[in-house]
Amino acid sequence: MAFDIDRFARDSEGVTWDDLDLDVFRDDPLPPRTLRTLRYMCDVEYHTVCYLRDMLVTPSRADPEVGTFMTMWNREEFWHGEALAHVLELHGITVTYDDLKARRVKLGWRDRIAPVRQSVLSNIVGKDFVAVHMLWGAVNEWSASAAYKRLGVLEPHPALGGLLRRIVAQEARHVAFYTTQARARLADNPKAQRLARLALRTAWQPVGSGISSESEVTHVMNHLFSGREGRKEIDAIDRHIARLPGMSGLRVVADAMDARGVAA
């Protein structure tokens, strides 16, 4: 089924939480481990604009559907960050724009040259880069959706669950776009398939890598995906990837978990 980009753009809105009784966190707070993971997720959502920045210098920017999606996608992800920041604020953890600025500055020279590197490499590759971008985005969104779902299972706080379900609903639309685009652009395109496989095998890391320290990445991956149920979610993502044209046999997400000692 084709993804209706016009409908997505028309219906896109920031996630809301005013009608949720989140003030209950003042008397019934979330445990420290969950708050640590929420802070990680909040940082990831707020840093979506950096990923958008890097993509705007690639051939993806010239595609009208991709450009429209990325505009609305970035807006929705920003509001995910705002919602999670509100939950953290109710627990006495403040995430300010100065904090975000300091974190981005701390990323250093690699972050500053990222758009240049991305521009040069992607424009050498040409339009087949868009297929790589779409597949990469699909893997990231599958991972994010699985992370929010797992957190809801591990921390069945009614107030948190209501918010997470709203975020997951928006992430599902993001998955649908990226997957639809990836499937269409990889089909009957051996060159794009080879490039996409190479990118995933050699460069993909869990969402949040490069933003947070490796210790934080490992904490979150273990918190959310350790054990039999967590590994089921990871294996499901790898199966989704393997069903796309030319991606059979890849297990990049499971490999990333294994590399961080996330027990199955």
C-alpha cells in the first residue's frame, strides 16, 4: 500500500499530553533506571534536527516526498522530546536548551564536519543514496518504536503508558514511510542494495550512539532489550530488514546488541 504523503503532511501534529494526568508522578515517581532511559530517549528526540541537517545536504533533499516527510518528521520528533522533557521535569530533572547546546558542542569536530562528509559521499553516490537513507531511517524507526514499546512493558505506570502509546502511534507512521520508500527504491536496483547492505553492516549503531556516551548506550540497550522478550523485539527488527529487497541474512541489530553484551 502506498504511503499517502499529502495526508501525512495535512494530519501531522505535535504529540499532546495536556489531557494526561502526569502530575501523579509527583506522588508516584518513576524509578531511577527508567528515568535514566527516558533522559537518553529525550536527548535522541531533541537531536533529530542534527540528523535532518546532515540529510539536507544529500540527494534526499531534492525528492519532494522525502523533503515533505522530513519536515513533518522532525517536527513530530521534537515534540516527542518536549513530552519526555516534561515527564523528566516532574521528577526534578530539567532539560534546557542550554543543556542541549552544550551537549552538541561537546560532540566536537566530528559533528561539525559530518554535513560536509555526508554531502561529499552521498552526492558521489547519487540518487541511490536515497535508498540507503530510507533503509537507515526504517531501521532507526523500528528500533525507536520497539524501545518505546519495551519501556511501556517494563514500566507499566499508567501515566507513562498513555504518553508512550501516543509516541508509538506517530513512530508507526514514520516506519511506514521509510519502509515503503526503502522497498520501492531497493527493488530491482542491485547497486542500491549493495550500498545499503554495506552501510548497515559497517556503520549502523543503536539510535543515540554518538550523542550519548557508550556507557549510556549500553545501559539503555540492556535495560530495554536484555532477556528473552527483549531479544524477540531485536530479532523482529532484523526480520523486517531481511524482508526488504537484497537485505536477506542481515542481523545488524542483533550484532549491535551482542557487541554490547546485551544478554539474550
